[in-house]
Amino acid sequence: MPPATSPVGTRTLGRDGLTVSAQGLGCMGMSQMYGAADRTESIATVHRALELGVTLLDTSDVYGSGHNEELVGEAIAGRRDGVQLATKFSLSRTPDGGVRIDGRPENVRACAEASLRRLRVEVIDLYYQHRVDPRVPIEDTVGAMAELVAEGKVRHLGLSEASAASIRRAVAVHPIAALQSEWSLWTRDLEVHGAGRDTVLGVAREHGIGIVPFSPLGRGFLTGAIRSPEDFGEDDWRRGHPRFTGEAFTANLRLVDAVRALAQERGVTAGQLALAWVLAQGEDVVPIPGTKRRAYLEENVAAAAVELSAEDLARLDAIAPPGAAAGGRYVDSSYAYGDSPER
Ligand SMILES: NC(=O)c1ccc[n+]([C@@H]2O[C@H](COP(=O)([O-])OP(=O)(O)OC[C@H]3O[C@@H](n4cnc5c(N)ncnc54)[C@H](OP(=O)(O)O)[C@@H]3O)[C@@H](O)[C@H]2O)c1
């Protein structure tokens, strides 16, 4: 296994030169989704990430309804230099536990001000619209985001899970540095979603937009650590997820076992192989594996040193071609490319 201290290096997102660590740290799980988190260990994980050169930190105002931004703000206090701070707006929790999307210009501004306060910083390096609001023209939303750039509150703009059509409309208003979408060995929709050559990935690349794959470890499944639905705690969101329940779970276990077998041959862990595959998709790709533990972080960082041959990549492609996973990405399918006319 490569040493845990291997340098991750840097990559550049977008045409305006946003240089970030080639692998980021997804902080969401420190506040929601994948079981209980220990605050001290979460903050220690952020500190260890910075020590190892993982300087792109990913959060959102919706993660723990502000809890995650506050935690990240606390963790980077006194360490702001050298951190690339990415956060998101447009989603919020409803009292019944659902999620509301709001891309109105007045909400863009209010959310940015609140994020800056919680993060305790003067400027956000990368500000994403978390989900495109189908009721608000994206030109209006991105126009309001562009005003934040003009005012020095935000450095670069991003979109998350936007369709090819929305990306085209957004870049006509302001350069977009990054597209954050789910991309991993078991979620390759980005490569195929869209009409003809207008895949989400193709359109993003046509405009020089960097790709930030979220859930690159398949929400933990591709590490091989999850063997049964019983492995999830009571409060783990994956308990009700279509890919982690019933027959889909069993089918997906076969996929991950094939990944594990290849990883074993290569002398790396399954999670490292999954991350190496994402990293090998191009110099414009910056995955943000999520963890709230230093030990997992160190294992994930070491994936930067895993070099895959053309044969390795072909074998992974055969194990996990687009569409290979059983079960949808979300319980509510409108959550994936929800603004897409071709959905
Ligand atoms: N834009 C969006 O809509 C969107 C959606 C989802 C996520 N995200 C962002 O993307 C980030 C990453 O995605 P994600 O957290 O959903 O999924 P992920 O990175 O694919 O997987 C995270 C899960 O894998 C586990 N894990 C991490 N490293 C491991 C290792 N080496 N061995 C075993 N298990 C390991 C984590 O465990 P522990 O939790 O126990 O550490 C966690 O349960 C998030 O943190 C968030 O910032 C964005």
C-alpha cells in the first residue's frame, strides 16, 4: 500500500485558475447522513487533511442545517490561508423532513451572508448552487451569484447536479469553475446523461468546467466495508436507500466484490482503487471523498499514488460499465438532474 503521507498534488478547476488539492475532503458526514459523528474526531480529520495537503474542503449550508459550516469554520480558524473553501446554497430542510429548493436571487444573497458568518470567513472560494431551481431561470440565479463575485464575497462559481442545458445557460451569464455531480465506479450517469454528444460531462468539458465528483466511494459501499444492510446504524440514511436495500444490495455486493478482487491483485484497498479510477478520468477531475475519521482520510489520500494501467482501467470498465449498479441514486429521482428537460 502506498504511504499515507503521499502528496496529493494540485489540479486546476475552470478557466479562471482555481487551484485546489487534487483530492478534497467531503465534510457532509460530520453533520448528517452516515451515522453519528464525533465532533473532536471530525475537527481532527479536517486538521489532518490540511497537514496532508488536502486543502479543498467541501460543505453546504444544508448539511446539518448550518451545523457543518459552523464545524468547518471552527476547524479552519487560524488556518484560512491555503484552504480552498467550497460551500453551497439553494437547499433547505422543511419541517416535515423534506428538502426545498430556492434559487431566487434574494435567497442567493441571504444564504451567502449566512454562510460567511457560520464559516467565519470574508470570502468563499467556490460557491455552488446545490440544485438548480426549476421555477427560477438559471440566468437569474447565476446573475445573483455573479454579483457576489463582483463584491468580493465569492471567488468562483459552481453548479451541482445541473443538466447539460442548465450548464449552457449558466455559462452565458458568468464563467463556471466547477460542476459537482455524483461520479464513481457505480454512478456513471454523468458520462451518459443527456442527448447525443450533449452529455453533462461533455458540455462541462466543452466550457472548461472542472469536475468535482461527489460520493466517489459510492457512499462508502465501494470500500467493501459494508457487507450487509445490518451494518448501518439506526440513524443512517443509507438504510432506506434504493441501492442499499433488498435485492439491489445483493447485486451491488457482487460488483464491489469484483472491485475488491482487482484491488487485492494490485496491492491496494478497494476504496483506493475506486478513488484512483475517478482521479484517472482527467486532470480536470477533483474527487471529494467524505469521511469523519483520520484513519479513512489517510487511506483515501494514499490513493493519489495509485497508478492505473490501461489494462486496469479496461478491467474496471468491464466490471462497472455505466448503469451497472442496481437501484436508483435517490429515493426521489427528481433529485438527480432535477432541472433536466430530457429527464
Ligand atoms: N452536491 C451534492 O449534492 C452532494 C451529495 C452528496 C455528497 N456531497 C459531497 O461529497 C462528499 C463525499 O460524498 P459522500 O460522503 O456522500 O460519499 P463517499 O465519499 O462516497 O463515501 C462516504 C462514506 O464512506 C465512508 N468511508 C470513507 N473513506 C473510507 C475508507 N477508507 N474505508 C471505509 N469507509 C470509508 C465514510 O465513512 P465515515 O462517515 O464513517 O467516515 C462515509 O460513510 C460529501 O461529504 C459532501 O461534501 C455532495
